[in-house]
Amino acid sequence: MNRFRPSPLEARTADKTCATRRHALGVLGAGFAALAAGSAFAQPAPFPNRVVRIVPFGSPGGPMDAIARVYAEKLKARWNQPVIVEARPGASGTIAADAVAKAAPDGYTVLLTLPLTHINNVVLQPKLPYDPVKDFEPLSQLATGGPMLVARASAPFSTVREFVAYAKAHPGVSYGTWGNGSNAHLFGELLARQNHIDLVHVPYKAEAAAHNDMFGEALGVAWANPATARGLAQAGRIKVLGITGRQRVRSMPNVPTFTEQGFAGFDLDSWIGVYAPARTPQPVLDEWSLALREITKLPDIQERLAGYGFEPLGSTPAEFRAGYKADFPRVADLIKAAGVTPE
């Protein structure tokens, strides 16, 4: 008898042990496979993989709507996904900003706006439905460029100083803007206070409506965004009396700034910025920020922005935050100097 050969009982026990091990390994293998599959399904799909919305400040057909469409076209080509522009006008931009603040934080809805929604309204509207800092993530400041004071081509004045002289002789001259608390409104009130003239502010929901009333002589003068002013000036319909901000605009180099004409306090630059809802995933924020910066650097986009009367910028989120923090107290001081009170 071979003493190394197992007995029948030992053989049956060994077979059962091997079978148990094989079953256990099979169960473990299936478990790991399920975990791996679950992990694969849990991974978010690459951004974007469906329709993206840009909500611009102002009305359809307005300057911000036009700029949003320029970027939407480039983003569509970059991402190979539809990018639509969906205006939500009214309430000095509050409706648009609130819609984006309450949108799903997934990067599929962003806001293209002016300082009005995130600085001016904060000071002038204590009960805003959104928090400009906590409810948003800054993506990029696309460009800078301040509002311009314009008049009909037939107006008896061609500069800011000539307009002030006219207003002193004709108290109650009206001026139109795109909303209470806008930089245009603040600059209008500051001009009246500094020069002791009686000006009447008339706010409109849309910039074009103010200009139509000016052409019909229902308004004395109006404020215009650079994009609108350039087009109307080229068509011979308006005179641009002066430009706010620190410097002249490349597309209208012959129009002097308010500062150059001897008026202090008008050197505050406005800007066009893009925000995403707070809590948007960081990789999505990074993709948006990179896309906006790279698109802004494109020669044709730089030309379009300059043509609209803006200076291309294309900042990082950190630069956007720093600029916002620097601008906020300046706008608050301007509101105080202009004598505009909270609603």
C-alpha cells in the first residue's frame, strides 16, 4: 500500500475544499466585475454632450445678445454640440441672473452679463433673489468698454461740454438708459449733479427703445453701449458726445473720453462677463474658462469685439474675481456721488 495515496475520505474532503475555493473565487470575480462595471457607469459623460444655453443680459437683438451669438457659434464648432442663446429680459438683468443662479449646476446654462447684475443691483436692490458671489462661479471677463452718451445727428451740440451748456439753458432735458441703477443711469445723474443741471432719467427695458424715442425727439439724449453707438454713428444717425472709461475705443478713435473733456469720475470701465451657477463641477468650469479665453484670443473675435466698441480681454476666473472685488467699491462710490438711492 502506498502510504502517500489519500484515503477515499480524504479525497472526498479535498474535492469539496477545491470546489468551495473555486466557487468563492468565482463569486469574488463576479463581485469585482460588478464593481468595475458600476464604476464605469458612475463616471460622468464628457462635457458637453447635449445642448448648452447662454442667457445674455438684455433683450433679443440687443448688443449682449449679438455678442452671445458670436461666442455660441464658436463654442458649437469647438464642442460639436448645439449652443443656443436664450434671452430673459427685464428688471435690469435680475430675471436673467436669477434664472442662471437657479439653473442646474452642470455647466449647461451660463450667464453673459454686465456689471449691473452683480454690482449695481446689489447696492440698489437690497432684496435681490440671488447672491452675486455665493450663487455664481466667474468664468471669464470677455471685454471692457463703457457706455457712451449719444444724441441725434441733428442735435445742436456735439460734445459733452456743449450738451451741458444746452441743458443749463433748457432745464428738464431727458436722457434714456437701459435700466435703473445701470452705469449709464449713474453717469447721467453724476453729470447732472456735478454741473448743476436738471436732467430727467427715463429707463427702458431695451436700449433700442430709448434710441427710437430719441430719434422721435421724445428724448433729448440717450446712452448707448459701444456696439450700438458705433453702428448708429456709421449710419449717420447719431453723434457720440463722449465715452466713459479710462481710454478711447479703437473702433471710434476720434471720440474723446469724458475725462479728456474735463469731467471727473467717469473713468470707470464696464465689462462683459460670463458666469456659471455655483457648485458646477470644477472640470466643467475649467473647460468653460479655457474655451472662452481661447475663443477671445481668435483674431476674428478680437476684430468683432473691437468693431462692437469693446476692448478684448479674456481673463481667467481668478482675474475676474480680482477685478470684481476692485470694481465693487468704485461703483458703490459712484452710486453715492450720483445720489441714486436704493429702490
